[in-house]
Amino acid sequence: MITVSHLTKRYGAHLAVDDVSFGVARGDILGFLGPNGAGKSTTLRILAGFLGPTSGKVAIAGHDVVMSSFEARRSIGYMPESVPLYPEMRVVEYLRFRAELKRVPRARRRAYVDDAMRKAGVVDVAHKRIGHLSKGYRQRVGLADAIVARPPIVILDEPTAGLDPNQIRETRQLVRDLGRDHTVVLSTHILSEVEACATRVLVIHQGKLVAEGPTERIRAAGGPSAVELRVRGEPAVAKTVLEGVEGVGEVTLLNGSGDLARLKAGLAKELGADDRTRAIERCVAALVAAGLGVREVHADGGSLEDVFASLTRDAAGGGGRS
Amino acid sequence: MRAFWPIYKRELFGFFVTPLAWVLIVVFLVVQGMHFFLLVDHFALELDVASDESPLSAFFGNTVLFYLVLFLLVPPMTMRLFAEERRSGTIESLMTAPVSSPAVVLAKYAAVMTTYVAMWLPTVLYLVILGRTGGVDRRQAASAYLGVLLVGAGYLALGLCASALTRSQFLAMIWTALVLLVLFTLGVGEFVTREGTLMHDVCAHVSVWGHMNDFASGIVDSRRLVFYGTMIAVPLYVATRAVDAWRWG
């Protein structure tokens, strides 16, 4: 549905997107993962036809975004990052306006708008002014706008930014539902978000694509990489106990004085995130069984930076981009 | 061009839903009403009136009040057209819909022109009032309104262009006011430069005052039509190119 080849975007001397290539197949939910300022929004804006690429080609449903921008834009529903809306309009007025703008035929407009409002859950605020809505509802109006013309491709820039945990859960559910009828591209800087919604993940860092693959691979790259423990008991005994735990690699004694010890146990890299988290449980159980007192447990790693480090290392190792 | 209609409707709605529109219209009508009253009062007391002078030609041409109110009106009417959408980001949803740049520019321009016409519409009552007490030359009145329409169309096109060229509404307003003022001042130059010099000719050609005097006396000069046609077309074209250029920023 989307083909991006050697896409580059330059703002003066600043290289926002650097030679990025990828494809999105029909029915995919593609998660665009990267820290703030990585080039996610710029890439999505180019896909949506709001910005032109400096070089490279982007085809949306077979239409080049530069040469046949019009057809490309007809195939997408786009929700920009800040969800800009006209505050003076009522929700239903706004969606009717957007449906007309996106060329939904008059006869079908009402049905399309009603359908989008139902899917996005804004029926109860249909006659409220957008300016009076809460952030969560504004976000949903943005989603309703993105799907109102029933485009084959939906592009959502940071759909859960600024929402509370409940709203985040609802939005993720909505995105998964959208995935049944649309090809979805969404961006986020939160790792758990792509795990929750996406079927495929692109990791972008400083304008460069650092990894690409199905969500499971990214999930495996996440999770803790080591565990730090504060233990009451003989340091040497604690070290031996931890070394015997399944899933634990190298154990180092950070400091030990008298009967208190701080130890760091590396977790086996070949395990998935879930297995590594379980290894932490086994460490604690083993220490307790050996009669040692566990005072503190800290899981190390699992942040986005660790994932980048892990993924870029994988890419350098050869098995990276699949 | 199918995007023209929805954008046009939304612009009109967006303008009239704000208090700004109503404040502008009220200020405009109060000023024009006072202006009309003073003129009629003046002509009523005058014993010896020149044959080519009438309240109508004076209303549209001979006093400075007509332009001064446009200087105050046009910048706030046009400042928000693009600058507001760029500041709030709604331009992003607008331009990622299947719309063409000319459709966006023309729809916004048509909406602001409609507002302008709506503002002038109540002044047709003045003709009715004049018609009750004396004769109104209909062709002269039509010519005067054509002048009003053309001057307004030119000014609004300049204002729209300024709004497309800057991200700040305030700057758009200042730029528009400045350009209108420079144009007007150039026109005044007609009266202070020596006749026969190039400067005098240039000033006379761009003088809104002179143009309106002609229109208000019932003279429709093709040079004026070309002048205003250019003053409409060039800013609109520049605005269209500016909208296109945002993509490559």
C-alpha cells in the first residue's frame, strides 16, 4: 500500500530524514518508533502529502505523492500530531465539512459521518463545540476525521500523546479495530505502545531507519537486560547462588561489606523480554531459598535507548533488517 | 475545484461565528451612516449646488471617510485567512485533504468578498432615502458601487496575500495596513506633484481617490478596470504560489 524508497528531507542544513526506505502491506498496523525529534512526524507529513520530499520517492496506493499528489491524498486519512481542529465548529459540523472536503458523495455523507462518530466514540458530543471538548475527545474527533471518508490508509501521528491511561487504552483498542478495515501507520515514542497495537515496527533514530521488523522482534529487544540486587548475607554465597539461576549470565559483585552485598546479574540476551523478566523472579526465589535476605531489586534496561542500542547492534551483526 | 464550496462555506461560518465580524460590520455601518448624514445635511443647507455634485458622488468619492474606514476594516478581515490556520495547525489537515491550492485561495477570497458585499448591502438603503426626496441616477449609482466593489476586491486580495506570506495574524494585519497606506499616499501625491511629470502620472494612475471620484461620477474607465484586475490577480497568484511553497519549506 505504501512504498518509500530513499526518502530524504532536509531543512536547510538540518537533515530530518536520511535515506529511509520501507514498505507497508495491506492490513499492516505499522508502528513508527523513535524518540522525539527522530524524524517521525516529518516522515508521516511527507506520506500525508503535507510536505514534499527533498529526494526519494513515496507512493501511496500506487500514486506518487509528488506527481499525483491529489490521488495519493484521496487514499489517506491523516491525523496530525497536535490534532488541529476548528474550535468554533460543532463536532458533527466539522466532520460533515471534512467529509465534503474529502469528496464523500452527498448521499452517503450522513452515513459516513455517523459511522465515523460511532467508531471513534464521539456520538455523545456530536453537537458540542470542539473548543469546549476535553483533550481526549478532541483526539477522538481527530480519529473520526481520519476515517470519515473510509480511506484505505490511515496515518496517525502520536495518537495517544497527552491522554490519560484510560484514554490511552481506549485509543489503542480503537487503533487495533481500525487495523481490520484499514492499513494503519502510527508513530509513537513509547515502546509499549507499538507492542500493544502494531503488527510491524520501524525504528527511526536521528532521521535514519535503524531497525524494521515484526513486533515480536522489537519486543524481544525490549525488557530488562540485567538485574541489580541488594542482598543481606555472605556476598560470595549470593554470587554463587545467582550464577546457578537459569537465564542468568555474568554476575558481578558491585560492592560487599560485612553481610551486605550489591550484585548485578546480567540476563541472557538470547531470551525474550518475558523470559528475562521471569529470570528476575527466579533470582529472588533462589536467594530466598538459600536463606539470604533480598532487600532491593532493580531491573536495568528496557528503555527505548536500550532497544535502540540492542537493535543497532543486531543490525550491525547482519541479521538486522528483515 | 470541488473543494471550493466546502471551504467557502466554512470560511463564512468561521467569520460570522466570531464577534470580530459583527463588531467590524457595526463600526462600518455607524461610520458610513454618520458620513451619509453629514453629507445630506451639508447638501440640504447648500443654496447653490453645482450640477455635477450630488450626495451620491460625494459619499463615494469626495470625502476621505470612505477609504479611512477601509484601512481599518480590510486588515482585520483578511489577517486570519491563512495566518490563523498556520498558527493553529489546521492548515495541515486542510492541505492533506484532496484540495488544490487555487481552490483553497479562491474559496477564502470568495468568502471574504462575500462578507465585504454583505457589509455594503445595507448602504443601498441610502439610495432609497435619496430617491424619496429627489432623483437618483441609477447608472451613476451602479458605477459607484462597481468602484466600491473593485477597490474592496483589490484591497482584500492584497490582505489575503499578506496573510499567506506570514505566520502571524498581527504581522499580516500590519503589512496589509502598510501596503494600503502606501498606495493611498502615492495617490495623494497626485495633488502635490507638478502636472506633466512622470511622478504625477504614476500617482494619478494609482490614486484610489481619483478612481473613486470617477466611478462616483458615473465614469467607468477601462484603465481603472485593468488596474484593479491586476491588483486582484497578482496577489491571488502570489498567495497560491505561497501555499504551494509551504510543502517545500
